Amino acid sequence: MRLPAEWESQDAVLLSWPHEATDWNYMLDWVQACFADIVVAALKFAKVIIVAPDPEVPRRQLLQKGITHDVIYISAPTNDTWIRDFGPITIETNGIKQSLDFCFNGWGLKFAANLDNLVNVHLYSTGLFCTEYINKRGFVLEGGSVDSDGAGTILTTTECLLSPNRNAQMDKMEIDGYLRRTFGADHILWLDNGSLQGDDTDSHIDTLARLAPNDTIVYVGAPGSESDPHFDPLTKMAQNLKMFRTRNGLPYRLVELPFPDPVFDDEGNRLPATYANYLPLNGAVLLPVYGQPLNDEKARNVLKSVFPDKEIIGIDCRALIQQHGSLHCVTMQIPTGTLKTV
């Protein structure tokens, strides 16, 4: 049993379309245009599955982009769009894929999640998937809170997984054991430091540091100014990462992403812009960019050094961070061998 790495081959990319009943209502055109950009880029490398209360809405919008093939539309009511955290998490056992459905409770009871928590039930009722559906709803877990190298290592954060509003009945040792049993992991890396202002997830790992091929960890570097509130937690995070060892007892190759210049909403609140929220695809990596040419290009070059055989495609995600997430947060990879027809 193992949790495949995200850079392994994929059948599709899953998204949950923003609609009028979501918090995106006040900026719906802007965010839907961003989603369309993600779909256009992803379709070059995999199919796309879109969940929406009214699938005709995204269908019409994507037709305007000339998209008529390789998009599968699923009708299901949703609270929001962050499908990384409520979509299915796919494991592999003896070469066979299985889809796990964990409980999603709105990042520790912060937001309504009653509809999002049922999306996987809707997905698997369609007959689209050939995997076994496994109910894990007795445990609260979001996809953005764990990362895997596909070979038995899981990277996560203590702030998120030990949140009292998630699995308070379990201590760290019990949660560590649960991750090992559920994902076939034998090496759990607990990151104790690192946070972003404006982040509602309690420090999801996909905003801070990511496992990558060849015993590499890509992480967000600290800002240059010591007066920036991120300087101390991200400096401590880098020190934390230097202490990690691979399953073979060696230090990881640490590759630093630039820290974006501050981005604020209309009310002056700092937004959690991060380049760590990228999405690996079959032949590419979709990189969130923020209209900062120097930093955006630095991040692109960093990821090219980590994924030399993949095209690095920038997606303007200034819309997404208005609601405190980014590109990886609104997508979920569907690994090869999961769909009945590809």
C-alpha cells in the first residue's frame, strides 16, 4: 500500500467550479476566468473533471474558450471550490488504485462544509471511477495537509493535523500511526514551524513545503525583511527542514522558492500568496503566479530545476488568493488507473 506521488502519471484533474452561492459571488467573473485558464492548461496533459451544481454553467463558459472535448461534468451541490481538501485521495495496493473518502469539516469547523463533504459520494455514484470507494469519514483529513513521495514518506505539519477541531480524540503518536496504516507509510516528517498570514487551513503543507523527486523538498523561503511577520516562522521552518533525513538517513536536497511580495485585499488584509501551491501534471507543472515578473520568473526557474523534464506553465492566481487559497488548493489529481474510460 502506498500514497502515490503527485508527479506520477494521471488520468485527470478534478475541479469544483465556483458559483453564485459560494464566497466567490462578488468576483465570480474573475475567478471563473482563472478556473478556465487552469482547465485550458491541464487539458494539454490529462482529462478534466468538473463538479458543479449546474454543469451547464462551466460547459457554456468553456465552450467560449473552444473546449468541447475531454472535460467530464458532474452534477453535485457544493459549498465552495477547494476540492484538494474534500476530493478523493487515491492510494495504491498491489498495483490496484483505491479511493479514500475522509471527513471534511471546513478546516477545523471554520466554514460550512456539509455539501463539500458529500461530493465524493456523488462522484462515485456516477460509475466514472473503476476504483474501490473506501469510507474513511471517521477521520478528518484534507488533501492539502499531506504530501507524499510515493515511496513511503509523508510530509505534514503539526499545526494542522494536531488541531483540536479535527481529530482531538487522538494524540500525535496515534495520528502518526494512523497515517502509517492508512497510506502504507514508514517515514512521517512532521513540520513544526511555518505559517502564512491569511491562511485558513492551519498551515497546510501545500502552502509551505513539497516533496519532490530525488529526495528533494521544495519550500518557501523567508522574506528578505526581518520586519515581515513571515520572517521568523519561515526561518524556523527552513531550520526544521534541514534536520529532516530521508528514509536512508541522508539530508534532503532543499530547494528554496522565492517569497512573493506582499499582496493585500481591498480591505488591507494580507493574502497568502505562495509559489509552493503548484500542481504537477503528466508533462508539466502548473505554477501559480501573482503579477510579480521577477519573483514569478525565479519561481519558474526553481521548479524547472526540480522538474527538468516538465514544462512550467504559469497561471495568474491573483483571483484565487482573494479567498485565501491558490492553484493546488482548487485541484485534485486523479492518478492513472482510476477512471473507467480515459
